[in-house]
Amino acid sequence: MPFEPVQPEKLAQSVVRQIELLILRGILRPGERLPSERELSDRLGVSRPSLREAIAELQERGLLSTKAGAGIFISQSLASTFPPPLIELFSIHEEAVFDYIDFRSDMEGLAAERAAKLGSDTDLRLIDTIFQKMETAHTKRNADDEAALDAEFHLAIIEASHNIVMLHMMRSMFGLLREGVFYNRQVMFKQRTTRSALLDQHRAINSALQARDPAAARKAVERHLDYVRTDLTAQRKADQNEAVAKKRFEHEQSR
């Protein structure tokens, strides 16, 4: 018969499995600091030696890292899906920008569809809470806050899709966006007409999700990213025109 005696699991392995799952499910995020050893051992109900054994294994596997005098962190390396040379290519070739937007449209449209179907009531409440913060930030005209909340809103939808592979892939993509690899989102949030249009688009996405309408949620995301593509194209054309105009002006002054 294909049965073997059940072996009792060491406490350290139970800790390892719990932290693994928290990382895998996106609850513990790259760069996040863990509680102190004392607090963590109390929360987990294990001795410090068992906790240290678990942490040592997770460090060896690259899931945790330590910073002298600062504590233990979820490894920042987990945030990057792409090697640095490829990231550099993304940043200097314009075609990557529009392929990035297309990729987001495909992935986030699917995520919104899944979130409307599979998201829990708590998932949708979180998305709605972030959208309400977006409305508040809109009145304060703080481009940095609006850009940060924009990322939170989209990532909350991806989390609500409950697909862990999509979650980690898209977190990495948004990490590159925050670093300005593809384009500067803050510029978009500094334009009055664009800001209002973006808020309306996020409102449409949120409304479709709260209504649990998968088709409408996907369509709202696709319309939003179509707008981003169009606006970005117009920005780039305006920048090119301004560069040409400056050269004409400089030439005229030198005559």
C-alpha cells in the first residue's frame, strides 16, 4: 500500500511554511520589515531558537535578508522580474513604453474581470476605500499622492483577482513604473483636464467592480489604458514640437 508513517513537523518548518505563504500570496511584500524577534516569536507561539532556525533557512533561500541594526526584511530582490540590463533597454527604447501599456491593458482587463467574479466583499471594500482616497487627493492637487494612489488602486484590483503569478508579475511592472522606467506618471496628474479624466475613469472601474459586472470592469480598464496611451502619445509629440521650436528660437536669436 502507498502509505508512509506521518512524521511530526518541527516548529521551525511550520514557521517557514507560514512565512512562505504570506510572501507567495503577496501579504508580506518585498522590502517590508518583519516584527522584532521577540514580538514575532510571541505572535507565532514558538521559541526563539525555533524562530531563528526558520529565519536562517529563509535567508539561505533568498526570501529574507538582514540589515545590520535595522532588522529582518522580506528580500527586495523578490520585487524584480527583469534583470538590470533589460530594464535599461526598456527605459531607452520608446516601443517598450507602448508595449508596456498594451500588456497592462491585457493583464489588468483580465484581473478586473476576475476581481468582479472572484473578489471577496473585503477585496471590493478595499478597492472602494482606495478610490475614496483618490477623490480626496484630487481636491488637494498633489500629483505625487495621486500617482501613488493610482498604483495602489490598480494593484488592489490585481490582488482581488486572486492569481498569485499575475500579482507578482504586475507588482514588478508597477515597481518599474514607479522608478520612471517607462514614463513619468506624475506629469499626467499635473494637468487639470487629464487629472479629471483619470479620476472619472477610475470611478467607472470602481463602479463596475462594486456592481460585480465582469464585462464592464474589463471594458473600463481597457478604456482607461487606451486614454493613457493616447495622452502619452500627445505628450511626446508636444515635447518633440517644443524641442524643434526651441532650436528655431535659438537660431533666430543668433542671426
